[in-house]
Amino acid sequence: MEKFRVETVVDKKTGLIFAELYHPDDAIVPMAATQPIYPTHEEATSDIVDMMKKSFPDQPIKTNP
């Protein structure tokens, strides 16, 4: 099973949050990142999970707290 890792980071210029997607999950450099548009880490994480669910509707999406 393929694994991805998502990390949320505070943008120092805006104070907003962006998300970084890592694949494989132990990669050092992210393969993709969002713009800093989220007010909280929780909203960024929730949006990424929603995007994954929409992109892969027939696959179970597991999250680790």
C-alpha cells in the first residue's frame, strides 16, 4: 500500500498555514504544496483529506492523529 505524509506549516510572511505532501511518506522533500491559505492547521488537514477522498472515492482514506 502506498503511503503519503501531509505536514502543515506556518508561512512566516502571511501567518497562514500551507500543506506539504510527501511521497513516499519518508521523503525529505515535499512533492507538492498548497498556497498559504488556511487559517488553522486543522482546516488545512481537513481540506487535504477531503481532496484525497474526492480524488480516490473508492479507496479508504486513513488518517493518523
